[in-house]
Amino acid sequence: MIVELNIENFAIVERLNINFTKGLNVLTGETGAGKSIIVEAISLILGGRANKDLIRTGYDKAILEGLFFLEKPKKIERILNQYGIEQDRGNYILITRELHATGRSVSRINGRTVTVNMLNNITKHLVDIHGQHEHQSLLNVERHIDIIDSFGDDSFNELKEKIKSDYIRILNLKKKLKSLSLEEMERDREIDILKYQIEEIDSSNLSVEEDENILIEYNKLNNAQNIESNLGKSVNILQSKEYDSFSTIDSLNDVINLIEEIKDNDIQLEKIYNELINISFELQDITRNLNNYMENIVIDKEQLDFLEDRINTINKLKKKYGNSVQEIFIYRDKIYSKLQLFLNIEEEIQDINKKIKKVEEDLKINCALLSEKRKLIGSNLEKEIFRELQELNMKDVVFKINFEEYDYFTISGLDKVEFLISTNPGEKLKPLSKIVSGGEMSRIMLAFKSILAEYDYIPCLIFDEIDTGISGRTAQIVGEKINNISKKHQVICISHLPQIAALADTHFSISKKIIEDKTIVKVKKLNYEERINELARLLGGVDLTNTTKLHAKEMLELTKKIKKGF
């Protein structure tokens, strides 16, 4: 159940705190006072879609906070443990939702940040909200099968998941079959292209090692003349007198001879002398190495042309098939597999058709089983809905769930489900959308909610003006039905009817005031006298009279007896 709700800077609400109780909580107030904003806030806390436009004007974020008490915590605890969320020992969970002006929203459970999907997986077991427009789902025939399925047990849901899985598998197999079943001319054209590409790659005799070294070899050959010329000049400078009166080595030897004559005078000169000797030897070695390198230089125009053609070939293949030789090989393997698939297309098509036939056989069997289960659920649901509608003052109602069979598979099986109803004696059964008024639709939805709440125990039900389109005796009966639901579930009800408000265990009044050009929304838990005044307002409008107040007091006294079972 929802224990506490805190709203800050949301829509027209600046700051609001509501402490809900067990049983029936009713919220009343003038139109536009902010009643439905409270339901919207709870919906967002439960994981509803965030909208930055809901942030109060002038603020950069809204904060919504709900404290929940778990009367039956085991199911929720299992989910919390899966998500690694610590559980409060007192069986409370705190859910926070922040909406930011940037469009970002942040959700937390017990202080732990969670995704909206995680939030929904938890809160769907906590609260069920009937919004003002939810009855539209009853008018949408395609939703009727989902409503039936919501009453299914674990074995029903497992079978439905198996059908869903097989249905998706068939779609994928048929998609693959379609891609394989190209027109013969198109397939032959594709085969020719693949063969050409494979031949082009294979005939090039590519290798990763060649790709790494060919540019080095090409650059060496391409610059051979320049290399030979510069090396020749370097050797002449080192050992020939062509460029000077003395070569570098001869000049160094002259320096060595001069230092040799004086080296005995100072140990430092001895050291320099030895270093010069070493340099002389090194220069002679370098000169020999340069000569050897020059002797091995070959200016091969044919090889150079070959390398240039080879580089162009490799670059052309890279441009077409990949940025490296390795990527070209990967592409080649990929298209080779594709080619084999095309070459063996008939065999592959036959294999896929066999798989489709087998899955369709399984689907047919499972769809028949699911249909039996659905019809059993439907039969029981018809009786329960009839009973509920009788209690809701629809005495002459006939409710029927019609089953037909599609001639093709769907993700939900073969069943086509539609709710039919007759609300007056002698009328034929017709679709809900053809016959039902707003007040009747509200009662039908209440009947479904009442049954589903018992079946799939949901601790809290929220009704946002489910009393639309009803009045008088019918309003009293609807109120009593909601009151009965509240004996086993917490109920939060937005209402404009005094018959329902009078049955509240806790009655809140929502009001709106303008203070210094700012809209302020307030919520007040009403005491006995305040409830009389609020009921009188609902009965007779703004001007309270002794008559309406007396009537309101009588209503409260009467509902006390109703709630006690008299």
C-alpha cells in the first residue's frame, strides 16, 4: 500500500504531502484543483513516461517520492534481490523520481538508481491505476484478448510464451526463406558478382607480409640513383682528396700525429690521443661499409615497374574490399560463404521449409491447447462479470465473450476474442462500442478491476473518476462496490460524487488558491465536521444550506452502517 506521497515542483503543485491509510481513501475538490495531478504523480513514481513540461514553471526539476509498505513482501523481495537493492527490514520501499528541465529523469528505489524498466517490473505488483480514459481499452477489440490473458496462471503464461517464441521463429525462417528465394536471374547475377570478386582476390596472391614490406622495397629501388650518388660523395669526402687538399681520414691522421708528439706531457692528452685512434678506426670501418653498400645497389627498372604495379593492385583491392590485406581476407571468406549458400540454394530452401512445417505443427497443437485454456478462463470470467454487473445495478445485463479463430497464426495464437453485451431485455448481443454508455462502461471496467484485483493480488487500486456518467442509486451501488474492494485492498479514489466520498475511511480535500500570483495546491485530511461541509458542497454546490448539510450528515451516518455490514 502507499503510505506517503511527496510532490515538489510538479505541474501546479509547489509542495504537497499526503499520508494515505488502509481502506478507502477518497480525494475530492473543485474541478481543476489538482486531483488528477496527484494520480499523474503516482503514475510517474510507478514508472510512467516522464515529460519535462510537467515541471512547475520557474523551476529546473520536480521531485516525486512514494513510500510503500509491503504486506506480502516475498514477490517484491525476490525482484529487489535480483537487482541488488537492499530491502528495509520494516518491509517499506521508498521510490523517488526526479524530472529535470533537460528532459532527463532519474529513478531510485531505496536510494539505488534504477532504470524505468526495472522500476516497472517492481511497481506493477504494487499498484493498479484506472485512469480517466482507460475504459477505451474495453472498446478496442484487439485489447480484449490481453484482458482475458491477464487472468491466466503460470502454466498458461508458459504456453503463451512458447507460442510467442515459435511464432517469432517462423517469421525469421520465412524472412530467411524470402531472401534465399530470389528470382533465378537475380540469383545468377549475384553468383557471377561473387565469383568475380573471389577470383580477383585469389588471383592477386596477396599476403600480409608482402603488404608490410613492399613499400620499403619500392622506396629503396625508386631512390637507388640518389642513394648511390650521395654515398659516393660521402666516401670521397672520407678517403679521397677530390673535394679538398686532404681527405677526412688523412686530416684526422695528421691530427693524430701531432697529438702523438705531445701526449706524454699530460695524461689528458694521452686520453684524447686514444680517442682519436678509435675514431680513425671507426671512420675506416664506416668507409668500408659504405663501399660495400654501394657495390650491392642495383638499379632495376623492370623490378621497379613490377613493384609499382603490385602496389597499385593491392591499393585497388583495399579500396574495394577492405582497408588492409587482413580485412580483404575476411571479406573474401564472407562472400565465399555467401556463394556456397547460393550454390546450394535449393537444398537450403528445402531444409528451411521442413523447419517451418515442424514449427507450424507444434504451433497448431499449442494454439489449440491455449485456446482451450482461454475459453475456460472466458467461461468463468463471463459468470464473474455477470455477477459483478448485477451487483452494480445492471440487472438486465447479458455479457458474453465471443471466440473466433484466425486462419493464420498470430503472436497470441489463433484466437480472436471480443466482448459482447446486452444491457436491456430483448436486445441482441452487440460489441461494447456499439451499445454501452459512459456510466455502463465505468461499471464494466470496475467489474474487471474488482475480479483482477482478487486474482492477481494487487495491494493498491487507484480509480481516477471511475464514477463518470453515473448518479443516484447507481452511484451508491458503485460506491459500495469500491468500499467492498477496499476491505482487502487499499483504494485511492478521485471522485466528484457524494455517495462515494461518504464511504471513505479517509477523506482528503484538494483545493487551489492564488497567492501573490502563485498557484498553491493544498490537501487536507478532513475531520467529521469538515466532511459534512464537503459532502454538502458535492450535493448542493458552493452555497451550503442547512438542508444540504443535514443531508450530508445523514449520508455519513448511513455509510457508517453500510461499512459495519448492516
